[in-house]
Amino acid sequence: QVRLVESGGGLVQAGGSLRLSCAASGSIFSINAMGWYRQVPGKQREMVAQITSGGNTNYADSVKGRFTISRDNGKSGVHLQMNSLKPEDTAVYYCNFDQRGLWVWGQGTQVTVSS
């Protein structure tokens, strides 16, 4: 079973940058896609960015042009470079692996953007 551990969250001022990382361990095989999601209290978890096994990327409209998803060559890690951060980006960010249709989640990392 895949285990995911996120890192890199924290407090940053609006306009600043953060880089989130997700390290995977365990039985890493047949990964269809890797992604980042975020959630604020009282709202549904939403997709932020995703990268498929073929390298195609997909972004939420709200982060296009500001966030960039990338993965390690060995596909054992995925990263999210977040630039020009806004207060509305404040959320808990979760790493996700789609392993043959089984979604695996990390524990989440808090990102707080102050105005």
C-alpha cells in the first residue's frame, strides 16, 4: 500500500511563494495520476492540480498561471510550486495518488496566506 507524506506548508504573506512536496513510499505501482487537492472548513475538497502518468497536467482555473505541479522522475514524489499566493489559497492541502482507481491521501499540510 502507498503511504503519502506532505511537507512544505506554512504561513506566508500575500504575493509570496511556497513549495509543497509529497513523498510516497510502499507499493508504488500502476499510478494513474498524482495530484494536489485542498479543503477549507465547511467546504468540499477541491482539485488544485493533477499530473497523469503520461505527464499531462490539469489545473483549477483559480490557480492557473500561479501554481505548477511536477513529479520526481521515479514517480515517487510530487510537488506543487505556488507563486503569487492569495488569502483565498488558505486551506489544508492534500496529496493524492490514483492507484488503479484507488485513491490514496496524505495527512494534509496547512497553508495560510495572510493579507
